[in-house]
Amino acid sequence: MYRLNPQETLAVTRAAEVADRTIAPLAAQIDEQARFPSESVSALAEAGLFGLTVPTEFGGQGAGLRAAAAVLDTVAQRCPSTAMVYLMHLCGIACYKANPHVASEALRAAARGEHLSTLAWSEMGSRSHFWAPVSKAEPQGDAVRLRAEKSWVTSAGHADGYVVTTGTAEGGIDLYLLQKDDAGLEVAGPWNALGMRGTASAPMRLAGVEAGSDRRLSEPGQAFGMMMGHVLPQFQTGNAAVSIGAAESAVRATAGHLTGQGFEHLGTKLADLPNLRHRLAAMRIETDKARALLAATFDALESEDPGAMLLVLESKAMAADTALLVTDLAMRACGGAAFSRHLGVERVFRDARAMSVMAPTSDVLHDFVGKALCGMELFS
Ligand SMILES: Cc1cc2nc3c(=O)[nH]c(=O)nc-3n(C[C@H](O)[C@H](O)[C@H](O)COP(=O)(O)OP(=O)(O)OC[C@H]3O[C@@H](n4cnc5c(N)ncnc54)[C@H](O)[C@@H]3O)c2cc1C
């Protein structure tokens, strides 16, 4: 459905190989132990996928959003946690690409598979409204001192590069690239969540981190445009792809269960029950609809359709709703077998709940789409 060119297809084939060989076999254990999927993430790096969207002049493959989504979908079908870690890496790369002068070393390292990135945007004070950081950078000559309570940072303590937001004294927003060893950059708590348990999306504290202007990714105070123009399309479409991958995984597990299990005393399969077939069909239709909308979003973006940004907003909201619906249908279609852990359905049911609360949340996206349709300012 993504209609990939041969180079993009190659990237997805490589991702599928890594996913089948390394990522899928570890997914249940990672969830159970709530541990970071280091082996899975290293396997993606070794397959060259850290550099998927890095421009070719920095050693990467220069792929776009379409290929990134297809890879994320493929990985999420095996392990949504690993896919989420990879998505946040791709979002960090989107920031680096917007200012390659500051991030050239990080881009090259990512292309070599030696640099994992992430975003540290959400703050305790402004919660899911990441576009309104309450932290204020303290000027120190040409540098700044950063103090902030970041509420959720995927790959916290595992990433090499952290793209952090901070408010400025003048009321703008800046983006800085912090490195894992920067003094004052601390993981501030554990990550023990309902789902996406392998993402290490822990709180982080910026306890007076000093950052020079050579670390600033945005023009002074002007990060908002970069966040919306460069990062939002990557985050939105990639997050949609993770939702779709999670839904796909539920469709496949359900089809396998319905055709593989039955009633010995009746000599029938679960698939002989029309209500279960109906649920499975609904799951397939909803998943296909979300993937088709995402593919249409890429068509609109690539043809510079004026309605493309509306589709970018819609695609994440729809895919997140789809993941919730489809995984819920899977739980009901597979009965007690889904309630137990062996099918893996309850794991994606839990993982699927993350995407709709990741900012911009589904509530906020519906508000944005409604405002756009009414000709209103989105951030008013
Ligand atoms: C697995 C996971 C990984 C994450 N990774 C990262 C990361 O790497 N970097 C990062 O910066 N953040 C990350 N986040 C944070 C995420 O993007 C959100 O900021 C966070 O989930 C918001 O939670 P909250 O409790 O603060 O939401 P709240 O803002 O308290 O929202 C609570 C409810 O209110 C609704 N709501 C809020 N504002 C409005 C509004 N204006 N109109 C209507 N309804 C509204 C929301 O939809 C939600 O239902 C991650 C979150 C999760 C779950």
C-alpha cells in the first residue's frame, strides 16, 4: 500500500529480516521485564537503518517519510516498543537535518549506526502541550544554562543525542542538541508503564546543563517553525505507522488463532463462528483504511498538495483510533486466549494505548482539524 521504489523496498526488506531474526523473538521478554531493547536497537543500527533518513552527503540513505513509515510499520508488527524507540530517533534526525551545521557529526555518526537520537520536549508544567515549554534558558554570555523537568523521554539514558526544547527569556522557543555525557543531564525516574514497556520513556531533568550556541539547532527563539515544519510531519506519520503496525500484528495473531484453534467436541474451528469472522474482517478493513490514509498523506506531501498538512494531522489521529479499536476487537475475538500472554495480543492491546496520548494527542488533533476546517488558528 505504501507504493515504494526499489531502494525503499530494499530498506523494508532489510528491516523485516532484522525484525524476524532479532526483534520479534525478544519482544515478549522486553515487555515482561520492562527493559530497553538494546539488542533490537543495535540490530537496526547494524542493518544501516539509523541512517535511513540521513542525507546522502552525511553518509545516510536520504530516504523520506514514506520509506520511514514502511520500516516503522514493519518493525511495529513485531515489537511496538522497538518501533517507538526508532521513531523518536528519526524525529531527532529530522531536527539535525534542519540544521546540519550544528549536527553534522551526529548525522555522520547516525549514518554509521553509532548515534541514537530522541526528543525531550514534553515538560511537567505544560504536559502534552510540547509547543509551550515552561522552562526558561538562563543566558550565560554566549551560552545558556538549561533547567527543566522533562516528563517523558523515550530512550532516556540510552540515547546518544537529546533534542531538548527550552523557552527563552523573550518568549520564544529554542532547540538544543545535548549529548548523553553532558553534565546535569539526568534520568529523573523509572519507566514502568502499562504498555510500550521497552521504550525507557522515563522523566529527565536538565539540572543546569550548559550549552553553547554551537549546540543550538534553531535560530534564536525561532524553534516553533522548525518543530512544526520539520519534526511534526516525521512524528505524525511515523506515529501513525507504529499504530498501523500494532493493528496489523493483532490482525495476524487473530487470524492465526481463529484458524488454528477449535472445539474438539464439535469438530469445528473458531473460524467457523460467523461473529468471530466478522470481527476479524472489521479489523482488516480498519487497518487497511488507516494505512491507505497514511499512503494518501504521502501522496499529498510529495505533490505539495495544499491539503497535505491537514492529512498529516488526520493520519496520526485516525491510526491511533484504529490501533485502539483493532486491538480491542482482537481481545474479544480471541477470548481468554488473548487475555493470557501467549498470543501476544494483550501486549499490543497495551502498547496501542500509547499513540493516542502521545502529543499532539488524539483529542488535540481532532481540535486542530476542526479549527483548520473552520479557518481558525490552531494554537489560539
Ligand atoms: C510511550 C510514550 C513515549 C513518549 N515519548 C516522549 C518523548 O520521547 N519525548 C517527549 O517529549 N514526550 C514523550 N512522550 C510524552 C507525550 O508526547 C505526551 O506529552 C504525554 O503522553 C502527555 O501525557 P500527560 O499526562 O501529560 O497528558 P495531559 O496533557 O495531562 O493530557 C490529559 C488528557 O487531556 C487531553 N488534552 C490535553 N490538552 C487538551 C486540549 N487542548 N484539548 C482537548 N484535550 C486535551 C489529552 O488528550 C489527554 O487525554 C511520550 C509518551 C508516551 C506515552
